[in-house]
Amino acid sequence: MSELAFFIDYSRCIGCQSCVQACEECDTHRGQSMIHLETIQRGESVQTAPQVCMHCEDPICARVCPADAIKKTPDGVVQSSLKPRCIGCSNCVLACPFGVPKYSAEIDQMMKCDYCYDRTSTGKRPMCATVCPSQALAFTTLEHIRTTRQGTAINEWMFGRERVRTKVYVVVPHETDVVRIEPMSRLATTSRTEPSPAAHSFAGSSDARPQASRSSSGRTSAAHPGGTSGIEDVALLLETSDG
């Protein structure tokens, strides 16, 4: 049996915000929630999406930090910034493809989800997964997800030409092994090209409302405004791909 891992199933999120409240109670967060509940096309849908740190295998946030304030543990957890080192430059905020790190002006420091490392390092579930009533957030094994969920758990993303592997998995429709998120400049090309049968393609725009549409092949493409994350794209996919 595989080891315990963190899974996000956006199709199960009911927007109750239990995860947000539970995260605030974690001793290491100083009363602040490190999980964010995103809304997707609020005028047209009730879809919500929990956003946690995806804990990249090669974290870009750590690579762009000039103060070496972001560390990765031997077991793959990308920790929040170290207070003595963080200079509040927000490089990590701008670099993260998932839009996770948040700069707090009150303490002049970046803070983000740290996988509830004080709990998960001892085999306990993260606070958010402990209270989620619909199990949209789950801390379990791959085997359990495969036998209890209708989708496939993946941890590979393509942001343009950049491949990103994460410690956290997302549950997506079957026949998918990588999520592709394309710049808007490539939309015209990708919309006329047959997508890979094992990938979903998205396109991002800084001046467009979130929008999902069917391509001629039946795949879903999406446009989202600047400042949104790949996490919101996947939640939008799960809402529209079965329609």
C-alpha cells in the first residue's frame, strides 16, 4: 500500500468553509487561515474550489527567493517562509503558478499552507482534511482514492512549456494524466489542434472573464482572468466537462 498523501476533489466541494475555519485553529498559523476558498463564475455557478499549497517537487517560490527563506523538507513539504530571513519582496507571490503564497503586510512576511507539517509528519491528517464533510479534501492513500472516487488522481501540470509535479494530487476526469494550462497567445493554435487524449488544455487571459467552452473534439478549454490560479481552472473543468 502506498503512503498517505493529500488529495483535492473539486467536484465534491460544497463551499461550507469548514476547512478555512479549521486552518485558522492550527497553532502554527497565528490565527490566520492558509487555505483559500475560491469562487468560480459566481454569477453563473455555485462552484467553489479550495486552494492549498500544491508543494511542488521543484518549487519555483523557493528558487526565486533572494533571501533563501523558503525551505523544502526531505519528505517534500515546501514550508512557509522563515521569519528571520523573509524580506517581504513578494517574488514568491508573483512566481507561484497556483497563486498560493500571500504577503502579509502586518507582519511583513509571506505565509502559505505548510501541509500542517506538525501534524502530517506524525501521521495525522491536516486540519482541513479532518473537518471536510464531503471529503473534497482527503489525506489517504492512492489505493483508497482509486476505489472510492469516480475520477483519476494526478499530480502533473503543464503551464505552457513548464512541467510541474506536485506532492498534492487532484482528482480529475478519467483518461487524464496531466493538466495543461496554456497562455492566451496560444489559444488560436491550440483550439485548432487535436488535444492530447490524456490531457486537458486551458487558456488564460488577463482581460477575459472565466469562460469554458467545448472544442470540436469535445474537450473543454477555459479562459480565466489574471490573478486566478490553475486550481480554479481545474474546478471549472470538473463543473463543465460532464455537461
